[in-house]
Amino acid sequence: MEKHREQKGSRLVFVLYPFQGHINPMLQLATIMYSKGFSITIVHPQFNSPDPSKHPQFTFTPIADDLSQGKVSPADLFGAISALNKNCEEPLKECIQKMLKAEDTHDRISCIIYDGLMYFAQSVADHLKLPGMSVRTSAAATVLAFAVFRRGDEQGYISFLDLMSKDQVTELQPLRLKDLPILRNQDVADLVLELRANLSDSVKKSSALIVNTMDFLEQNALKQIQGLFPTPIFTVRPFHKLAPIIFSSLLKEDTNCISWLDRQAPKSVIYVSFGSLASIDEKELLETAWGLANSDQPFLWVVRPGLVRGSKCAELLPKSFEERVGERGCIVEWAPQLEVLAHGAVGGFWSHCGWNSTLESICEGVPMLCRPFFGDQNLNVRYVCDVWKVGLELENELERGNIEKAVRTLMVNTEGEEMRKRAMHLKEKVNLSVREGGSCYNSMNELADQMLSLRS
Ligand code: UDX
């Protein structure tokens, strides 16, 4: 995308939440805004620091945090969010104060754009009298679920037990209660309440809510969120169709899999990846391996370090599996996922349904086999399978016979035909949305204008 306007030396400060599924969309959004003429500073915790050499056009500023010092475990998701918000506030304030002191008319901060989970950034923005914008990297439906439960918290009628006795919450249909990212673990109930309150308060104070979704996918949820917050809402997906693909992986991408894909028949390969955080046990790894082997489809499988709890994954796969599969299977530790999904040989994606993976699959018209693990993934699966109908869920225990059958349904059986067609149809809608005058194209331009107008 060309620099279509001169942004009068305006700088945007992005504040990252340091996990892969959050870093990718934030850096992609930053890339688009750079292409529109903004200068970009990326402020990030030292933990899971992105590699500045991959993005020479941005200025990177690390800030201290408790995760990198080992004081809080990153696996303790809610503890980590709480700790980052408590410990990064002062360092961010100091860092932006320094930038403000040094700024001149050719380089002024327009706005602080923060991952919604780093809600302390809104307090810093307020303190320094700068505009702040909250980015939610998950589905609009997840944003809505948090907002609806927050309203319940405020009115004092939804207690943990009240919730568990219900089946559905009217505003959130077609989702069932069990699809929602509500923790059943009482130990973290206070942290979840704290998170809901802070997410909601920061959005109310922000100059805009930026949602990592496409409007035609989630019109109802977006409308309802707009009813709950006065803040203007912008949808910004699919970034990678609006600017060159950026490489923001924390793990090294194994690009050899692309030449392997080049040797496979069109739409024959099932791509398997469970994202950056989910894990399975040894038995599940073996069932997955044999399910894929017995499906007779070629497969590209991401077996990431840490995927199998307590083991080095590749060593667990028996020789008999390798002999059976031979050239038909390709296993990598980390794949260039956007390129993989866009490759003509890929016909299906077995995914954990992290929100980025879900959108990336939709953008390329690839139908999904869904196996959610935690958090928002169950909610995403409901949309994939029951609303957009571009995937099927792999339920129950991971077992080789079920896997084999599901892979065939997704990829080749007549039963999966309609699903495959609908996936291609959604891809066409995505392509329309990024053309000049399309909804995503317009939303991105309006967002850039809004950013520019906030600090004259
Ligand atoms: C986490 C949560 O699991 C998810 O539910 C939430 O919506 C976002 O945060 P993650 O598990 O990493 O994210 O999944 P996802 O949102 O799909 O993000 C993974 C990112 O890593 C994607 O952008 C994907 O393209 C990339 N990826 C994944 C690779 O580049 N290579 C791989 O091999 C696997």
C-alpha cells in the first residue's frame, strides 16, 4: 500500500502484550500505519522481545517487567496480565515522557495504541494528556462476552455460581455458556473480575476501540459492542492483505516446508498447527501422528518445542510412523503460516482455532478441522462450525480412527463439499473488503484519519 498522505511528522506508539498471538496483529497494524506515513515506536516488555532487525523501519523500546525476571510465570496467564499491568506502568510513563521532551514539530506523538490486555497504557496516556486507543486482538464476540459479564459484575447479579447455573446468556447467542472464555477455576476469579473491570474502564476512556476482525464476519457482535461503549470502533483485519507480509515470529520459521508444498498436488495437504501456547500429552501426539498417517492425505505438521508436555516431541515419534509416512509428511518446529495457508497445495487446516489462525484460514479460503484447547478458542470454533459453517469440530478424546475420518471429511469426502465451497466464498468476501471502497479498506483509512485528528 502506498503512502497515500503526508502525516505531518506524526508518530504512533504501540504497546505490545508479549505473546505471539498478540504481537503478530499489533506489528501488522503498525506496518499498515507506517505505510500510511506514520512513524512508529514499539514499546514492549523485555519478555518475548520481538526481533528489531526484522522491522528496521520501527524504533523499538524495551521496558522492564516481572516475567523476564522470572518473578511471575508466563504460564500463569491471569497472573501475568496483572503483573505486567502493575509493573510496566512507571517504565512506560518514563519512556513516553522522554519522547515528549525530545519531540518537535516534525516528530510528534499522535496517539498511544495499546493491546487491550495492557490497559495500564490508557492511564499513562490520560496522565500525559495523550490520546489512547485500545486494540483487542480477539474476536468481537470475545470483546462482547467480557463487556456483558462486566455489566453483570457492576449490577452485582452475576456471581460465579449464578453463571454456572445458566445455559445461555441472551445477548451472546448463538454461543452457549460452555463456549465462553469464563474460567471455571475459583482460584483466579478475583483476577478475572479485575481484568473485566480494567478492560471495560480503559475502553471507556480510550479514543477508539480497534478490533482485530472483519465487519462482515461479526456484524451483530460489533453492533452490540457499539451499544455498550460510546467509543468509536474500527475493524482492521485482514492486515496482511493490505501491506506486505511481515515476519514477527518469536520462533524461527522453517521455510523448507514451502519447497515440500511445491511438490504436492493442489488442495491435497492438511496443515496442522496448534498455535504458540497449547500443549498435548505423549499419547495425544501419537494418536495425532497415526491419525494423519492413516488418513492417506499429505500433511504438514507443526510440532513446536513445548507442544508435548515434558518431552522433546520429535523423539517420541516411532520409526514405524516415519516409514509409513515417508515423503507424504513434513514436520517442522515452526512454519511461515501465512505463506503456508496461501499455498495452492493446502486444502485444509487442523487448528486449535486461536483467533489469528482462524482469520488467516478464512482469508485463504481454507476449511478447518477445529480442536480448541482453552480461552477464546471454544468461542471461535462455534463461529467457524455453526455460524460461518466452514469447519467441523473434532470432539472427544484424540483418537486415531476419529482423526483419520475427520481429515477425510474435511479434505475429500462429499460430506465436506459444502464446507469447502463456503470457505472459498468467504475468501471472495475478504478480497472484496480490501479493494478500494471495500469495508476493510475504508475502515483502515478512517482509523488513520482519526489517529491524525486527535492531537493537533
Ligand atoms: C493466543 C491464544 O491461544 C488464542 O486463542 C488467542 O486468540 C490469541 O492468543 P495462539 O495460541 O498463538 O494465540 O494462536 P493464534 O491466535 O492463532 O496466533 C498464532 C500466530 O502464530 C498466528 O498469527 C500464526 O500465523 C502464527 N504461527 C503459528 C506461525 O507463524 N507459525 C506456526 O507454525 C504457527
